[in-house]
Amino acid sequence: MTSTVMRPTTPPSGPVPESPVPAPPPETTRSGLAGLLELPATVVRGVIRSARTTPGLLTVLAVGLVVATLLTGLVGTVMVQQRSSTTEDLISHREPLTAAAQEVYRSLSDADATAAIAFLITGNPPPELRIRYDQDIARAGSALAKAASDATGDAETKVTAISQQLPVYTGLVETARANNRLGYPVGASYLQEASNLMRATILPVAADLYKIDTAQLEAQQADAGGVPWLTVVLLCLSLAALVATQVYLTRRTNRLLNIGLVVATGAMALVLLWGSIALVVQGTLVGSGQDDGSHPVDVLVRARAAAVQARADETMTLVARGAGAEYETNFQQVAPVFTGLLGEAKGLVGGDAGAQVDTAITNADKWLATHKDLREKDDGGAYVDAVKEAVDQTLPSNAATFFANLDTALGKAIDDGRQAFVDKTNAAGQMLIFLAPGVAVLAVVAAGGVTIGIRDRLREYR
């Protein structure tokens, strides 16, 4: 057997060439819509890679804190400006519209009662009754125009309905007067038709208009005094992030304080303290304006409207001459309403307004007693005496005087309540005068403090 010996090969002289390292596959790039959809994920991955190093993490924290403080300042500034505008609008716009709607109802009710009183006076009625009626219609028209200036939806429909029916009512009243001057009994029929139109159609619509405006006033008061939860949450999160960042830097660098972050934290804490005090006081004053102003006014307005309606029922019962049982029934239903509202108002107001309510209650009691007496006279056949007790103010005890005293006292109490609302709400607005620019400036200071504080730490890694 033969064997073949192979000579070992000698390694080539010179450096051994390195084997080529395969290059990483090129990243596939996408364009168009696909690239835009992947952009957020790419950014997140980049941020995560950067945050794996201390300088990168500090940069991420700095950007996040600056954005958080500036966003909190922006939201807080806008919130305060909106709150301030809402509070101011309560005084300059919303409350006057509610008062206008109330004036529409009261003036029309009083015009209806005044027209009936004129029919009860033998001969030519005194000029002051005609003047009072004309003033009532004029005031109602002016208040209706004001209410129409901001009426939308249901409110606009109500205003339109009143505007269409009011000329019909005044036309019927003028026809009744013309027939009455000529001595035609049909004049009373025209007056009853006018009064029925007022009671069945116009006044219910006016009452609805007042309810709509009152509900809008209450809703706006709730907005002006509510808690701005979004701003509160953002502010608390910003403060928590600032404190957490300082704790992290203290453990990382063994430095107890970071001046920039301390300034930023102090600025945001000042926003929280200042804003909390200002908004709490502002909300309290808005609530006080409602409790001491708009709410008692609403009760007094409804009491006054019910009293005027009862007065119209009283006079229309006499105008109907034995056929006014329906009006008397309505009087008996309305009388407990306004006496109950007067009792409720007594527990809501004090001071001058409380004294006026006491006067109104006293005259209401006297009026109701006089009404009972004149009804007994009318039912007993003493119609002339009943009419005198109803309208003749020269008598020592008469319904006209007691009602006039009642109406005047309620009018003064309503004016006092409206003034209380204006004073309290205006004081609420004063609490926010400097808060909006203050929040904006402090937010910028906080952002600057964050930038300076983190920048100093980043310089240590260069």
C-alpha cells in the first residue's frame, strides 16, 4: 500500500485580509400617508432612546415641564378671562334682560287693572288713570323691545306672540272706552274681551318669557361661580411634576436645591394660592349676589305679579256687575299665592328691603280684609258702596290705597334686591381684574425657571 504525503501549505505572507462584515440592511423609508402615520411612533422611539441617557432624560424633562407650565398658564388665563367676562355680562346684559321680561309682565298686568278701574268710576275717569294706563303700555313696549334684542329660540317666539297680540288688546280697550263714553253697555263686554285676551293669552306668554330669562340668569350665575376643574387638574399635575423632578435631581446630583426649579415651583404655587383665593371669594360673592339679590327679587316679582293679577280680578268682578263669579274665583286662588310669596320673601331679605316687605304684608292683610267687606256689599246689593270701597281713595279704608301701598313697597324692595345683586356681582368681578395677566406672567416665569435649572445640570455633562 502506498501513501501520499501531502506537504502542508504555508500561510501566505503579509496581513490576513479581514472578512467583510455584512452591512446592516438599509432602513426602509416610507413616504406619503404611510410616513405620516409612522411619524408619531418614530418620535416616541427617538425620545425613548434619548431618555436612556441622563442628558437625554434631563432634556425630555425640561421640554415636558416647559410645555406643562405654559399650557397651564394658557388654560388658566383663558379660564379667568372667561369667568371675568361672564361675571361682567351678568350685570351689563343678563340681569337687565331678566328685569325687562319682568317689567313686561308687571306693566301689562297693571294696565289691565287700570283699564278696569277707569270703568268703575262714574262720569269721566280722572286723567291720572289714563296717564297710568298709557305709561304701562309704553313701559311694556319698551321692555319688550329690550327683551327682543337678545331673544332666541323660545324667547323669540314669546316676544313675537306678545308683539302681535298687544295691539289687539289696546284696540279692544279703546273700543270699550269709546262705547263707555257714549253710555253703551256693550263697552263692558269689549273690556271683558280685552281682559280675557290679556289673561288667557298675553300674560301667560309674558310669564313664560320671564321664566326663560330667569333660568338663563341662574345658569350664567352657576357658570360664573363654578370650579374650573381643568385648570385645577393641570396646575396640580404641573406642581407634582416639578416636585418629582427636583427629588430626582437631588438623588442624582446630591444637590439639595435647584434654584431654577425652586423658582418655577414657587411661581406655580403662587398661581395656585392666588387663584384659589380669588376664585373662592369671587364664587362666594356671585353666590351672595344670587342669595341676597336675584333670588329674593324673583320671589318679590312673582308676589307683585300675583297681587296685580288679584287686583285686576277684583275690579273686573265689579265691572261684570253680577256676572263676575269667574273673576272672584280667580281672586281667591291668587290671593294665597302672593301672601305665601310675601311670607317667603320676608325670610330672604333684611334691612331696608325687609322693612318694605313688612309694609307690603301689612297692606296686603288690610286689602284682603277690605276685599271681603266690599264683596259682602256687592253680593248684598250695595253695588255703589262696593265700587267706592274698591276705587275711592278718599275713604279711610279702601282697596285702592292698600293695593297702591302694597305695590309701591314691593317695587322698592325689588329695586333694593337688584342693587344688592349688582353690588355683590360687581365686587366678584373686581376679584379677577389682575388674575389673568398674573397667571400668564407666572407661567412664563415658571417655564424660564425650568429652562435655567435644567440647563445648568446639562452643562455638567459636556
